Amino acid sequence: MSPSRESTPSVHRRGWLSPFVVLVAAILTMVLTTPFLQDYIRLRLILDFFYTAIFLAVMYVVSQEKRRVKVAAVLAVPMIISLWAPYFFTSDHLVSVGRICGIIFFGIAIHHCGRFVAQSPQVTRDVIVAAVVIYLLMALMWSFAYALLEFYQPGSFNAQEGLTRESRPFFLYYSFVTLTTLGFGDITPLTEKAKALTILQAFIGQVYLVVVLAWLVGMHVSRKAK
């Protein structure tokens, strides 16, 4: 039975202006261009700019659902403030609140995209891109979780280059490596909490790929059979 129009998360525009495409582009642009830009611009400034753009892109994705967009906006505001406030003053409390809000914010976005994929009656380009978005958002969400853990318990991770208070680049890289189970070993969890988070992310990343791939193939085959 097809889901009702009211229960299915909608997308404003189709094609290359789809919110999902915009979000994928924002995340991949940050990951791929940051290493090449940091020779000319401060790394922290680059990341703050890209994260702000990603937060706005997520707002674009969830903007069709009024209740969810309000919650996302409430979470996005302290996140953006926590990014830009350190240029004017330092506040550990603001940093921790921003990272906690970031974890919840990305969790809401993942839930929204997951509902869109699960309730779509057929496999479309938007559905495939939304599935990719979920995978990328999981990496961002866990990078915030790792950074938050290191913030509260310094020494939870060990890195060859050494971790600093500005640890987002380390954990963005570590999160993607863990999610894809590459496990290079240049950043390692030292505490039990860090190890538990790492195991959970690796497990969820692999289960997600298996389940979503089977779901999309099954939906496509079912559609073809009709």
C-alpha cells in the first residue's frame, strides 16, 4: 500500500536542485577541498564556513516539515554560534553545547532522510541520493560525538600528529575511516568509551550498507516485476 502524501517527507525540487543533491555537494566539497585550501586560508575558518553551509543545506532538506524544521532551527542556532563565537571570545560551555546540538541535529536529519527512503514507492534518483546523504551524515554525527568525548575526557584518542582542542579535522577523518572500516590505525581509541563508540559506528556503517542496498535492489526488482 502506498504511503499517504501527508506521511511521506517531500522534496521541494527534483533533479540537480534537489535538497539531497545540494547537501551531498556541500559535504563532499568540504571533505575534498579543505586539504587544498588550508595552505591559503586558516583550517578552522575553512571548516567553520563549510559546516555552516552544511547546516543550512540540512535545513533546506527538512524545510518541508514544519515541526521538524523548527526543532532543527533551534539546534542549528547554537551550533552556528559555537562555530563563530570563538573568533570573539572563548567559552568551553558554548563549545560543548554546540557539539551536543550537532549530534542531535544530524540525528534528526538522518531520521528525515531515512523516512523519505523507506516510504518512497519506487527507486528514484532522489531516493538513491538520500541514501548517500544518510551515510555521509552518519560520518558527520559521529565526528561530533568523538570530538565531544575528547573535549570532556582528553586522552580518549591517540593520534600520530597529536590531538589539540581544535580536533574536528582529526575526528572528521577518523569518522569516515571508521564508518568505512578502513582502519588505518593512525588515530586509535584509548578509553573504553572511545572504543565503544568506534565499534558502534563501524557496526552501524556496515549494517546500513547491507540493509539499504538490499532494500533498494528489492524495491527496484519489485517495481520491474509489476
